[in-house]
Amino acid sequence: MNRCDELGIDPLIAEQFVKKQRAAAEVQQRALSQTELAAAGEQAASVALGSLDAIALDAHAQIRNSTADQVDLRVSLHQLVENLRSNIETGTRPVGG
């Protein structure tokens, strides 16, 4: 005699009940897994964006530092050209020339 017979339960109804309970548990577990997966994805995206921000700021600083000398040189050359033009216009000899 099996347990269903002892309790007076139809075995087919008991089997259907068990299947429905298992299916419901699986659906609930999938939903929980999806929630955990979404949270992990959001956390990974946040970490990645933070890293990209740091990389972008570092690249910006390196570009600025490497071009600062060129900007200074451009200003100096511009100033020398203006002085030369002024000297030509006034007929003044450049120093050392």
C-alpha cells in the first residue's frame, strides 16, 4: 500500500498537484535568477562606466600635457612673427642681425 492509498488520495490528483507545485517553484526560481542577473548586469555596467570615465580623464590629461608645449611654441612663434612684421614696417633691424 502506498502513501496515497493510506491517505485516501487519488494518485493521479496527487501527481498533478506535485507537478504544478514543481512548475510553480521553477517559475519562481527563474524569476529570482532573472532579478539576480539583472542586478549583476547593472553592477557590471556601473563598474565599466567608472573605469571608462577614469580612462577618458587620463587620456584627456595626457593629450593636454603633450600639446601644452606645442601651444606655448605657437604663441612664441606668433609673437616672433609679429615682432618681425613690426620691425619690417618700421625699418628696424632685429636684435643680433
